[in-house]
Amino acid sequence: QVQLAESGGGSVQAGGSLSLSCAASGRTFSQYGMGWLRQAPGKEREFVAANTSGGQYTIYAYSVKARFTISRNNARKAVTLHMYSLKLEDTAVYYCAASGAPIGAMRSPREYVYWGQGTQVTISS
């Protein structure tokens, strides 16, 4: 089992940057692919970024590609999402989640088995 806790959310102006961190506990963290997903008010939860258990492969939603970077440190049981050039539409609650699915399937929120509580990111004009 894996427990996840996000931190680093907050408010920033459009065009700014923010980094989110996810701290994991549990002995099997390194066996899971890790992803970041988000949910804006009135919208369904959507995929943002993910990487494989060893961190070799990453995938991004088209809307954030080239602006967001996901990374992980298995020794520290941590996952980070660096966000740049933030837009108003990036406003959402961001969740860290763990998946046992192949990387290609990790675009679907249904493929994640462990979730953090989420952290709010608010982008203002």
C-alpha cells in the first residue's frame, strides 16, 4: 500500500511558476508509476503528467506539454511537478496518484489505485 501527501499548492499570477511535491510512504512506492491529475470546479478529473516506476518514461497532457515537468526520486519516495508559464485554465485541485498500469494507460484516471488528498492551485490574472 502507498500513502500520498501533496504540498506546494497556492496562488500565483498567470505566467508564473509553481512546484508541487508529493511525499509517499509505503515499501512498494518504487513499483508504481506515478501521476499528477487535476480537477477544476465543475469539471471531471483529468490527467496532467505521469512517469514510469523507474522514471525513465514520461507522458504529458497536450495542454501542459512543454510547460510542466514531472520527476521522481525513488530513494526519497517523492514526486515533483514543476509548472511554468501558468495559465488561468490551470486552476484546479492537483492530485498525486499511483498506478500499476502501463505508461500509456496512465492517461486515464481510472488506472490509479492510490490518491493523495489534493492541493489547490489558483492562477489569477
